[in-house]
Amino acid sequence: MFSHAYPDLALIGFRGIAEALAPKGKLFATFKEGPANPAGSGWLYPEMVPYTWESMNEIIEQSDLIARRLDWMQPPSVLVRRGTP
């Protein structure tokens, strides 16, 4: 889903996940990695919204979550969890 969400919607999504995620819960997510974040808001489909790792990680951190990049079959992928680094 985050591959099609502009930063405003991604932040809403991750904040909702932070509220619902169990204390030891984990979320595996993918996003479209690219050199720049285009201007816009809400949902973009069928195109994708690119993020740098730094910008996606910043959104996740603003949601009081922790992200870690994964070497997984569908890059770029992240593991998002609650807690401290």
C-alpha cells in the first residue's frame, strides 16, 4: 500500500499501525524506492510514489515506530516494529 501513498497518507497509515500493533508486533511492508518524492497528497494509482530510504524512515519514525531494511524477495522492504532501536 505504501507504494501508492503520498507522505501525508503514509504518515496516517503508519500512525494507525502504531496504535494497533501489539507491543511485540511486527509489520512487513514494501515501498517504491526512487530518487525524489513527488508533490501530491493522498493516493496515486496505478502509478507509484517513490521514496528515498531516508524519507520513508523519517515517516516511520514520526509514527513512533522503528524500521529496518530487509534483504527480501520484494525490495525495498522494511520490517517495522514498536520499541527502541
